[in-house]
Amino acid sequence: MKQTENQPLFAEERQEQIVTLLNKNTKLLVPELCEHFQVSPATIRSDLRELASKGRLKRTHGGAIPIRQTLFEPSTDDKKICNAEKKQAIARLAAEIVEDGDTIAIDAGSTMMELSKMLVKKRNLTVVVNDLNIALFLEQNSNANIIVLGGNLRRRQQCTVGPITLSTLTSLNIDKVFLATNAFSPDKGFMTPDMNQAEVKKAMLKSAVEKIVLCDSSKIGKISFVKFAGLHDVDKLITDSQIAPESRRYLEELQDSMQTVFA
């Protein structure tokens, strides 16, 4: 995979070609792009940063993945490598809310997996989950009582959805629920690409006394396919300190209706 033209490309030309290549692939790695364009890793990383800032691709550890339409959702493996440090900081704050003896529900996703890692030393927890990876992790690393919600298994996401999942949730009374979100904006609320997943999130919210959403700053201001909660449906939002200043000011003004905590 090498650039065939001998004439060096301008940065703008190279970046356009990167986007074209990415639209034909599920992901591109920095070494592949270096070989293709015969430039240094620093040059490629600079190109990817600029393209990501323009919303034309999504950076990952070691490369980039395409940005699809609002129906697109990265696989569980792709999610693991995006914004890992932010997710860990957010999860650490969320874990402080959990007390020994709580009954909690944990949503599916990579941020929720980071939260589960912070809970292994908690005592006498009952944890309701629909994410199979989280259930397995807690079973192997904690003494929590784990309730796995049955239902239809979402491909590439390793979590359950559908009528069986919803039916089980309607019979449960939960102290605290921790939800992930794929996108959040003040006017449209909290969103996800999948309608079935949205229904599970809504049911989790209804079953819980205290409602907490975990959302890293990369998702704030973004739009996804279906709304599962508005600002007044959530008690607390936990995000990271890299949130845009204007978004931070807006969220701070909402503290009476929804508390925002910055990791």
C-alpha cells in the first residue's frame, strides 16, 4: 500500500485521500498510512488530529475509524480504545456514589466496564446488568450478587435487549442506575443509535431511585438516532473536565434540575 505518485502531496490533498481510504475500510492504522504516503508518523498523526477536529473521522489508539451516520455504533472492541483515560476518570467518580449493600443497575458499554472495575472491593452489592462482558468480569473479580437480564443478544455489542429484558426490569426496584450515552445535547437530551437499547435504558431509569449518566466530553454536542432521556429525567451527569467552556457553563446553570460533576 504505497502512494504511486512521485509528486509530493500538499497536506490538504493527503487528508482528502485519507478520508477516501477510510470510507473504503473499517479502520486505518498509522503505519499503513505512513507506508502509503511515504511520510512520517508525526505527519500522519497531525493529519488525523486535524481531520478529527473537523468531524471527518474518529481517532483511535494507533489510527482512525470512519464517522458514520447517526445509526452507526462502534463495536465493543472499538469502544474500548476510545477516550480510555476520560472514561476511567469518570468511572472513578461514579464508583464513589456506590455504597456497600446497594442494589444497582449498570448499563452496557466500555464506560460501564470501567465502572465495574472500580466496584470489585465493594461489599454486599447486587448488580443488575445486560452486558455479558460486565457480568463475566464481576463474577470473576467480585463477590457481588449478579442478576443478568435475559433477552435478545445484540450482535457486536454483547448485551441483551428486547421484550424479555424489559419485562424483567419492570419487576425490579433498584437504588441507583448508571447509564452510558452515545450522544448528548442540551436541546435533544441523551441519545443512542439503537431503538431497542434506548428502550432498555428507559426501563432502567424507571426502575431506579437515583439516576446517573456517565458521558465523556467527546459525546457532548453530538446527535444520535433516538432519545432515551431528557435533562429532567436524570439526577446526575458525570463528565470530564475537557468539556467545551460554553457547554460547561450551560450545565452549571442546570444544577438545580440535574447536577453535573466534572472528573
